[in-house]
Amino acid sequence: MVRPVPALMADGEQGILFDSLVVCDDVRFENNGKLLLIGVYSDVVQVVKLPLQMRSLGLAIKARVISTGRYPFAVSIADPQGNQLLDANGELNYEGEPGRTIWFPVVMGPARWSA
């Protein structure tokens, strides 16, 4: 389960609006600036048997940036029972044109889950 938390500017307005995300095995930027998604999952990641070991789990997050600035973020992934599986946090430093839609990668792991 991933719940985006909007980044707020000092006056309470949102500086970045999280739109959607793609869950995949890995996310990379190519030398030409293109985003490369490897092993894209559907809306449900099914696990056939445990233990499960993953080298990485990637999120390609789509957002609309309202203004330039530094935007801290945190991502938590939980199972259906609410048990936290993976965490990631960081900061997006956006210095581009305000109002643009951007994609930014978050890669977590390695991860191992047991029964």
C-alpha cells in the first residue's frame, strides 16, 4: 500500500501534487534522459510462495510541480494486514519550470519476506 503525502509550502499550499505511480522491479534513467521501467506490475503484486526475495522494488512516481523548491518525501509499502514491508525517503530538488508534470524514480531493496 502506498499513500502519497502532499508536500506543503510554507503558506500551506501544495508545492507538488502527486498524481500516480508505477510499481516495477527497477527504475532507471537512460543516458538520453528517458525513464526506463523494468518488470512493470499490474495493480496487484501477487506472491506465489514465501520466502520471497527481491533485488529491488521500484516506483516511478508521477507528479505535477507547482513551484520550484525542495520537497521531502517518504514512501512506505505495507501488506494487506498493514505490516510495513519497505520504506524509502528522500528529497526532490526541483529547479525547473513551475507547472510541469515530472516522473521521479524511487528504488527500494533488497527485500526478503518470510512466512
